[in-house]
Amino acid sequence: MSLYKMIDIKILALVAVFLIAQSNAIALDSSLTTNVTVTATSIFSMEFYTDASVIYSTAVPFSNVDPTKSLVYPNGRKEDDGKSDTGVVCISNMGVPWYLKMQGVYSEGLFAGNAKYYYTQPWDRNANQQTDGTLAGSVEWTPIPTESSNIYTSGSLDTVNTPFGTLSTFSFGVDPRGLSAERTYTVSVTYTMTTAP
């Protein structure tokens, strides 16, 4: 065999070995796996809300009440001022309908007809629009109930309302007729978010 043929065979053999090595390197894979585990917490909560238009939370003051009026507003409030006295945010990710209830406990000498609240359709803080839930009563001045009473039922859009919740705002008024001068009266109002109608 001539020297040129031997060199050609060796070159061909080197090329063949190189091609085999290259094709094996391209076919290799190496993988790792990460399992991301998510555990959601149940959220069913309420909190007070205040801003420039919702001015009180745990105490609503009525001082220097004019006994000649049929409805007196809290300090710093007047009719049609675009404000509310208290705000309550209800938040749930439970996926079941929930209810907002209200109850007032009256001090001696103050009666249900003396203390009233005004409540309109709540606000969906996620969609930035009114909720699709149902008010239990009419939009009018209503005596604060002496028993725990349903005032709102969540709708399909705010049954799950995380992360920002549903905002209910309340205005309060007092009919001072029949109240004694120089005496302090109180109504302790409790809001309850519940899944029980």
C-alpha cells in the first residue's frame, strides 16, 4: 500500500471518529426538576376602612345635638356631603356566599327609632365598581336593629373578593326628639360577616 493511501485512510478514520463524537455530544441531555408547592390560606375577615370620605371607625361623635331637628348628623357631617361615617371591608376567598349583619345595643333611654343608619350598595374594590350582591332592605334611613340582622348578601362577583375586598359604608343619624338634655347616650354597633344567613 502506498504512503498516500495510508494517509488518506488515517484522515478518513479521524474524520469518522470526530463525526461520531460530535453526534453523541449533541444527543446528550441533563435535566433537573423543581416542584413548586402552593398552599393557600383561608381568608374570612373584616377590617375598618377610613379615607377622606369615610371619616370614623370605632367611634362616631354627636355633640351639641339640636333637639329641634328630626335628624342630626355626626360632628363634621351634613346632608349630601358625599361622606360616610364608617367603612367596613369584608374579604373572603372561601368561595361560598357570605352575609353582613348589623346589631345595635342601646344605652338606657335611647330607643331604636332614635338612632338610624343609611346604607347603599357596597363597593367591589377589585373591580372598582358596585357589587352585584343584594341589600336586605331599602336605601333609606333605617333604625339600627336591636337583633343581629342581615343587611347584605354577597353576589357572584364578591363571594371570592381577594385581595382588596368589598367595602360597605355607613352613615348614622340621630332623631333627638324625646332625649334628655345634658345626658350622654350610646349605641354600640356590631358588624358581623358570616356564612350563616
